[in-house]
Amino acid sequence: MDAVILARLQFAFTMGFHILWPTVTIGLACFVALLSGLWWRTGREVYRDLMRFWISIFALAFGMGVITGLVLSYEIGTNWAGFSRSVSNVLGPLFMYEALTAFFLEAGFIGIVLFGQNRVSRGLHFFACCMVAGGTLTSATWILAANSWMQTPQGAVADANGIFHVVDWWQVIFNPSFPYRLAHMVCASFITGSFVVAGVSAFHLWRRQHVEASRLAFSLAMWMALVLTPTQILLGDLHGRNTLAYQPIKLAAMEGLWDTTKGPAMTVIAWPSMEEQRNLYAIDIPHLASLYLTHSWDGEVEVLKAVAREDQP
């Protein structure tokens, strides 16, 4: 196993662990802001009690997100030093904007959210919660702009030494996949937050603890999930079709599509063989990939064998 594979495995593990925390953080930050607003407007203590409980969970997730994110930044510079050097003029400012706008916004108001419940007015506390929630969304915006540029780059050109230089920041940020990736991720965060709240509330209801508060939180969370889950299905379809348009070979690798066929099947499970250029031990559902990729029964998509083996992802 060469160093590239090891670096990919390490980065994939770190990223897979890190993304759990920002996803929960975004969802819980907005849920806490909702509870704070309801407490401000109604004065009901049940909203205050729920807010206090979920603020503590949010703080834990927020801290884990910061710590694991720092590890990722080091890995980008060490595992992918050559790539970092080539794209530093693009990604460096985007990460800086994230720190200057999102992280400082969150850091500036999170103290009021955590410790100001009995020290400031309910309205000011609600404002602080909104600022923290807005900071999490702003952070997601900058990070996903950077990620999307790496997927569908535009607005920058490479010089003779392979160093990218920005010619249009508007195009860099609002690249073709950015709106879909941002909407899909934010919606996923809201859904994740709603199911975390629903799961914890259901556990308390099962134990017959804090029944009134748990029933209220469960209801709020499930209504949010009921609205957002169908929305996420639509956003996922739009995001997938955007990937089909701009990164067809990447999509072919994700789906395990080697040969051009009409109405490609969805591969449920398989062992892809780069040597044999086919899937081993595959279990397929006929035509299903065609339906969700092309919205037709006999659609065609670009496949892995359409490019040279060394260019296959």
C-alpha cells in the first residue's frame, strides 16, 4: 500500500469523523435559536428549560467540531502539500474569510448564549443565539464554497508552474456546484439536528422523565423532519444531476458504472476491480440508476471506460 492510499485513508477517516460535528452543530444552533425565540415571545419556562439543556449539547458538538477541524487543516498541509501549494491563492482566502466572519461571530456571541441566560434580557439572548446560528451557517457557506471549487473549479487560472491565480472571485465562490452543495448540506444539518432532538426526547419519554418538555421537543423536531426530508430528496436529486453534468466520471465511479448501457442498473453492493475493469460479486437493481440519474427508463450516462485507466478516479 503506497503513501497516497494511506494519506487518502487517513484524510477520509478524519473527515468522516469531523463532519458529524458541524452537521449536528448547525442543526442544534438553529433549534436553540428557535427555543430562545419562543421563550422570549411566550415567557414559558418549558422553552427555557429545553433551551438550557440543548445549549449544553450544542457546546459539546461545537467544541468537537473546532478540534477535529484543526486536525483537518494540518492534514491538508502535510498529506497534500503539493496540492496546497498549487491552490493556496484560492483556498487560503476562503478559509481566512471563514475565520474572520463565521468563527469570530460564533466566538463573540457563544459566551452570551452559554452564560448570559440570567444576565441579559431574553431579547438579547435570542439575538445572541441567532448570531451563533448565523455563524454556523456562514462557516458552512465558506467551507462549502472551497469544497465546491475543488469539484467544479472556475474563476482561476494556472500559471506555467501549476500555481492557480484568481481572476474572478465571484466565479470562484459561486461555482456551478456550490448552490446545490450548500442547500443539500444545510438541509441535511437541519434534518440531523431534528432527529438528534427527536431521539433524545423519545428516550426521555420512554423513561417518563421531563414528559412535558420532551413531548414538546419531540413534536417540534418531528414537524421539522416531516417538512425537510422531502425537501432533501429534491435537493439530492438536483445535486446529483448537477454532478452528472459537470463530473460524469466521478458519478460513474460512485455508481460503479464501467460499460455503456441503456438503462444502467443501480449497484447495491459490489467489489470494483480496477484490474479487470468490472464489478465483482455485484448485486444490481435493473434500470434504477437510469431512473434517478436521467429520469428515464433507458437513459445513458458516461462510464469509467470512457476515459483512460490512469484518469479513472
